[in-house]
Amino acid sequence: MRVVLASSNKGKLRELAALLAPLGYDVVAQNTLGIETPPETGDSFIANALLKARYAAAASSLPSLADDSGIEVDALDGRPGIYSARYAGEGASDDENLRKMLREMAGVPEGKRMARYQCVIAFVRTADDPHPILAAGVWEGTLITEPRGLGGFGYDPIFIPSGFDRTAAELDPAEKNSLSHRGKALRSLLTQLQNACPGS
């Protein structure tokens, strides 16, 4: 089944396509169909995921998948949260967001650097699908003071998952997918999709 990913983020496309391919889903990024991302005006991960999924479904006439994810940092009162992708401003690069995080966390002691990635994935069959499928995942960890690793994207180079001594950017892709907030959310989504279509 062809499904539009309501994102142009290459890192997300790579991760989601790898996770969905074994189940027969062909994931295409919305920008390859000329679809832009609408303004993320929602006040939660769920609201933004649904907004993006419905918009892409309307523009493509195909089922659509959208995730809204971000990192919540205890020492920053849960920021940046839904603003993680634009933490350093609209259009900010991953590196700019990462550098801002490091500046804001400078001086925060080791025992108070807890953080978690949150992800909500929304799947809609049509733009006005009255029963969207929603799935969520959480990945707990702590933040370090210097980036390490070349994999992943976003805040991965400074995020050490609970129980590990490597950053998310130092994990190989399969290992990261088995642990991450997005991997957890997607597995929940796939279970729900299979339950909704028992013969698939």
C-alpha cells in the first residue's frame, strides 16, 4: 500500500520506511508529491500529528501517516516539547537546535539532566477519516554536554537512553528502531492496523 509520510524530514522518512517496508507499505515523502507542511498550530503532539496527516491525505488522495515528536527536558520545564524542530527559530537546522539546547543546559548538574523523547503517530485513510489511528511512544534518557555519534538526527547526539552508555546517535539504525519513541509508536500503530484489517 502506498502511504504518504506527512513530513519532508529525511531522517524520519528513513526510519519509518525501514520499519514499514517489511509489512508491505511503500512510504513516500510528501515533498516528492509537491505537498508542503502546513503550519503546526496544534497545542499537543496529537493535534499536530492529526493536522499534518489530514492535510497530506487531502492533497494526495492517499492514506497518510504523520508523526509529531519532540524532546521534553525536565530542567527546562518540559521544553522544547512540540517546538523541538523549531527550538532555535522557524527553519532552524538540527545543529542550530542542538547548539541552543547545549547553551540552555550549560551548568545543569548531571543528576538533573533527565529528558524523554515523545512521539505520536497518526494514520488516516482519508482527509476526513472519522476514526484516525493514533499511537504513542516514549523514550527516557539523559542529556550529555558534548555531542557524540554520527547516526540519527535531531537531539540524538546528546541523548543517552536509560540503561545505555552510548548516545542515540551512536546506536545502529536497527538498534535505535527497536528502542526509540518512534519505533514504539509505530509498533503500536501496526498492531492497531492489523487489528483493524484482520486479513492483512
